[in-house]
Amino acid sequence: MKLRTIMAAAEVSLASLAFSCAQQAPVRESRSRPESAQEISAALSAGSFVGDIDKINKSTGMVTVQHWPVSKSFKVAQDCIIIIPDKADAKLDDLRIADPVVVSYADVGGLLVANRIERRSNEYLKERRDREQRLEDMINPDLNQPSPNR
């Protein structure tokens, strides 16, 4: 008897949920076709990737960026915007191995094409070193120093 009551309540709840979801029509956005190269790039954009430069092949225009454990290789577009703090008109030659970067890219037929590469600022590098040092201090504490909790 209790089982029938529970089953009936579950069926009524499920039916009311299905009915309420069915009444809500999906909202469709009207999207216009992209007109400019920037709009097309934004439409094709697959996202961004943050990491450190692992390899630069200037002859093929390929850059490999690693954020452990993931590594991605990007074809640098001819009109790729390269941003380096305190340097106007930066080029691929200005990037170095181990530079922390943010790469904006598009997936074009399985090839990741970088359309923007931004090297992180010196402030970011300082903050990163400080975080790494704090982590190192937590993992390997100096036993000669008094604990701050005492």
C-alpha cells in the first residue's frame, strides 16, 4: 500500500514536471551573418589557452604552449596580434621560450590558428613567483622557524 502511494506520487510529480517543461518554448536568437574579418574570427574562435611557451618554430610559424599536463601547438596567423607589455609593434621574434602567454585561437579544420598572443606582464611574473614560493614553504616548511599558529 505504501509502495503504491509512493509510486503514484512520483508519477504525478514526473508528469507535472514534464508538462511544465513542455509549455516553455525554446527562445531562438536571430543571428546575422558575420560581415567583417573580426566578426568571422570571433565566430570561429575556439577559445583561449594560458600557459608558457615551450617551442617556437619561426620557419613554419608554429608556437607550442604548455600548461601542464596539456600542450597545444598553434599556427601563428599572418595578421596575428602579438602583445608584449611596454613594447609597441611586437613580432613573433620578440617572444621567448618560457614566456607566460595567453593565446586566443580558432580551430580551422583541425588546425589551431592563433589570432592573438599576449605575453603576461612583469607584475604577473612577480605574483607567480610569490605564489610558488608560498606553496614551496607550505610543502617544505623550515623546521627552524617557529610556527605562526603557536
